[in-house]
Amino acid sequence: MKNNNFWDSIAEYIKIKHFIALILFVIVLLILSLKKLLQYFT
């Protein structure tokens, strides 16, 4: 039982890490696109 819980918690941790990484990736893309837009306007 403990082993299953251990692996389940690792799976949850990986999911959370991937979710956070995805959010960070989207934020970086937004910042880069905003910088490009600012370059067009200036």
C-alpha cells in the first residue's frame, strides 16, 4: 500500500510540475509576443 501511495504521489508531483512548466512556457510566449508588438509600434 505504501509503495502505491509513493508512486501516486510522484505521479501527482510530475503532473503539477508539468502544469507549472506549461504555464511558465505560455507566459514566456506572451512576453516574447508583447516584445515583438512593442518593436513594431516603436
